[in-house]
Amino acid sequence: MTLVRLLRPLPAVLLLVSLLAPSAAAQSPTYDSFYVFGDSLADNGNVWLTSKLLHVTPAPPPSQSPNRTYFDGRFSNGPVAFEYLWERVRKRGAPALVPYISSPVLGHKSAVNFAFGGTGTPLLDQTPG
């Protein structure tokens, strides 16, 4: 009877430990490097920076609305999806996602966007990227 009496609180103790212990499955993985390839849906400023480096004035946005149509050189009115993704999965202290043109020298641990708006796959595509 003494063994049964000693083991009686065991299920409650195991339940308490399992609830208080941090779950490894609940923790999402974090990363220290991130690379993006794509077109205008992923470009966070490469085309805009290239046009500035070549002293070409970018065309005005096609919209006549009073709202901002392009956000800081992107082909969107805000950050692109990969910027939101990188914010969710990066390690604390990891660098922000930057356009490749702004920093062509890459480190081992960095977040770089190689996407260029207008990039296509045809044989005669003249858009860099």
C-alpha cells in the first residue's frame, strides 16, 4: 500500500511538469540569413536604386489617386510579403532585408533581396536580374 500511496500524486506531477515546461514544438525556428529572388512582387527597391545610380528619373506612378501608390521604391503601397516573412523568422539582432544594389558585398549572415521588378524568363528579356 505504501507504493500505491507514493505513486498516487505522480500523474498530477507529470501533468504539471508538462504544462510548465516550454514546448519545443511550439517554438518557431529562427534564421540568420535570407535570400529572395523574384520579380516586382518581391522587389524591395532594386529597380528604383538602379535607376537612381544610372541618373534616370523613374516614371511617375500610373495612379491618379491621392494615396501613395509606391512605397520606398517598391512596386506596392507598403512592404512586400518577403519583408513581412523575414520579420517573423529572423533571429534577434539579424539584419533587415536589404536590396542587393544597396549593398553588393554580402556577409555570411545577411538578408538580401535579389528581385528586380519586370524580370521575366523570355530569351530576349533585357531587364537585369
